[in-house]
Amino acid sequence: MTAYQIETKKQFTVAGLEMTINSQFNDFAGINREKTDFWTRINTDGSLAKLVSQAKDSSLYAVNEVVNNKMMHYAAVLPKNDHVIADRLIEFPSGTYLVVTGTRLHKKN
């Protein structure tokens, strides 16, 4: 069972690696396949490790949003400084959030 909680958070910004989801909004199998391929690629090519090396803590965020009518997905971290190298900075306003706790999959050596 996935652990989750409702949390009230102050404004925060994450830095993320992005991908555009090309599947139709109701093609859940296609969306999941694209996300899995994305996470596999960034794990394999080292870009996730590079992003994580710029993180303030060990938390890793999976973010979904719509930008200009396109579904976007991000692997993101809380940056430790303003000089983070990422595809996008995503600002979250103060508010109440559903926080889902998962397990990070690591690249096998």
C-alpha cells in the first residue's frame, strides 16, 4: 500500500528534468509506459544522478502539470542553491498538498 498524507506547505520551488507526454489523456497504459521509459532513460544516462547531486536533501519529486495544453512530467528535487542545472523550475504556492511517499528505484550495476 502506498503511504500518503495531507500536508500544508509554505511556498517552495523544485528543479526538474522534463518530458512531454504524447499519449492521449485517457490512455493510462501509454502514459505509464512513457513515464517508465523516461525514468529508465534518466537513470541510465546519468542525468538523474546529476540532478540529485544538486539537491538540498534526499527527496525526489515526480511532478505532473499541463503547460500550453501539453501534459508534462518531471523528475525534480529541492535545489540547494540558485545555480541548479535543470530543464525547468516549478514553483508551488503555499497550500495544502497530497503527498505520496514511494520508493526510489535505483539503477542496477
